[in-house]
Amino acid sequence: MHEMSLMAGMMEIIQDEARDQGFARVTKVVLEIGQLAGVEPEAMRFAFDVCTEGSVAEGADLEIEATEGLARCVSCARTFPVRACYGTCPFCAGADLRIVSGREMRLKFLDVE
């Protein structure tokens, strides 16, 4: 489950921010995860519960916002939603697609005390 290592990395960021900015507690964490990132939201929730134990984020709420996958067709230059990193353009049937969003994962927001 790579979600555990992803969450461990997120916790390093949160702990660094707590130290640098001087907050003692995190009450809410908002993650933005692209639909094409290969991350299971429920596995991230489990990893969050495990990784926050004994940290400044223990007991915090986790909110996960999904971002849509978008691809751009090289042939016709149109952008459209996708659910996979492969396929064909729905406008011209071209197969040369570039993913322009949906692979990202970022710490979007922390609510702290």
C-alpha cells in the first residue's frame, strides 16, 4: 500500500510546518488528489489515522478533494475529461494524448491552532 508512504511524506511536511510556523495542533487537513494519481482515498484515510497518531495532527479531520483528469489531444488541440491515462480523443479519435491534470496530489489546506 503506497498510500502509507505518501501519507508519511505528507506528515513530514505537516510536522515541518508546525515547527517553522509555531502551531501546536492541526484540526483539519485538506488533500487534493487527482483521479489519475493512482491513490485510493479510503487507503489514504486509513494511512492518515495511522500516521497522525502521536503527532500534531492526531484527531484531525481529513478532507480529500478529487480533481478531474484532463487530457489534451495533440492532433486537434482539444481538452477533455478522462478517467484513464490512455485512450483516444472523443472529437477526432486521435491517440496522441497528453495528460494535463489529474495526476497531482497536494496538501491544499491546514486548519491549525
